[in-house]
Amino acid sequence: METVQNELNPCIACGACCAFYRASFYWAEADDAGGTVPVELTEKLNDFRRVMRGTNQPKPRCIALVGEIGKHIYCSIYDQRSSVCRDFPVAWENGLPNERCDKARMAWGLPPLPPPTVNPESPDDPTTTTPSPSPTLPRAA
Ligand code: SF4
Ligand code: SF4
């Protein structure tokens, strides 16, 4: 069951982007300014932007990321995450590659996600292995 789930949603067995990139966003996305992101999990970057704690350092890892990279992870503030996290597409979501997803995965020793395979029985329906939006993660990060 877990294997099937991971094929459909590779992010739950990855998390690399949440431990590779700086997650910065407009300051008013924090919950002290009417947004959703718990402000105590953020740091000020400048007068206009905040970052998720842990991501603005030489070896980033978001404070909200729980679990082991490449094994099983989830975002502890998934429903409250910032726009930069919501807008980060997993590779091949909507049929498009994402070099930033590939780069983060490779930095953690994980291979880039392969493009979806086309079902020869139904070549117009490549949905068999197309990643679906994550139920618990990340930016996917
Ligand atoms: S978007 Fe890519 S790098 Fe980020 S968790 Fe998903 S598979 Fe991993
Ligand atoms: S998706 Fe969650 S764990 Fe990943 S960077 Fe954003 S807040 Fe952090």
C-alpha cells in the first residue's frame, strides 16, 4: 500500500526541497499579520519578507519538516504553509518537469523523478504514474 501511495505522491518519501532551499515569503503571510504561517516558526529576512526557520542557513532544513529525508516525511503546517511552499510543483505535476525538484533530490542522493509513463493501452491517458498533488506535503517545498 505504501509503495502505491509513494508512486502517486513521491513527496511523502522525499522532502528534499524543504531541506535544500530557503523558503521565503511576503511577511504578511505570517499569522501575526493576518496570514496563516505560524510566526514563531519564521524569521525576519528583511523589511518585506520572512523565511521559515531553519531554511536560511548553510545546511537548510525547515523547522516544520518532520521525518527522515528520502524515507517518510510530512509538513507539520501543511494547511498553513506559505505561498512559496504551495506553489512549488513536484516534477511532472501537470506534465511538466521541475529542475528545482530534481536539484534538491540529487543533493540528497535521490534520483530525479522519471516522467510519467504512457499506458500503451490508452496513450492519451498518462495518468497511471503521474504524481498527484500531495495530501501532506510540501512545496511541494
Ligand atoms: S517537490 Fe520534489 S524535492 Fe520536493 S518533496 Fe516533492 S519530490 Fe521531493
Ligand atoms: S512545505 Fe512545510 S516543511 Fe516544506 S518548507 Fe514549506 S513549511 Fe517547511
